[in-house]
Amino acid sequence: MTMTKAEEFGGHDPDSKYCVYCSDADGNLKPRNEVREGMIQFWMNRENIDRKTAEEKTDSYMSSQPAWRA
């Protein structure tokens, strides 16, 4: 995600290369499956879409991000 405010950076550290959603409180990258599940839940709730669609949307987005490229 694009980060512009300190609270959006992992560990609230503007030097962190990970966002608050993909990192723990210390700014360390969370496990992929944990981030993926959180994002799936986010899309399901935000857009009221089914799990399969949310998984596809999540996988597409994550594959575009440097930390999650396969």
C-alpha cells in the first residue's frame, strides 16, 4: 500500500518498508498466510463479496507487491 502517514508504516516508523497491515508492531513482516487471510476478510467485508472472489482479488494484489511476489 502507499504509505504517507507515520501510522501507515510498520512499527509507525517512516523508514519501514512494510505497511502496518503487513507487519507486526516492531515493523517486521508478518507471515504471508496471516496477511493474506486478513486481506481476504477485508475485501469480503468492504465489498460484500464471496470468499473466492476476495481470494482472487487478494492474490492479484499481493503478487504486485514487492514483499509478496512469488
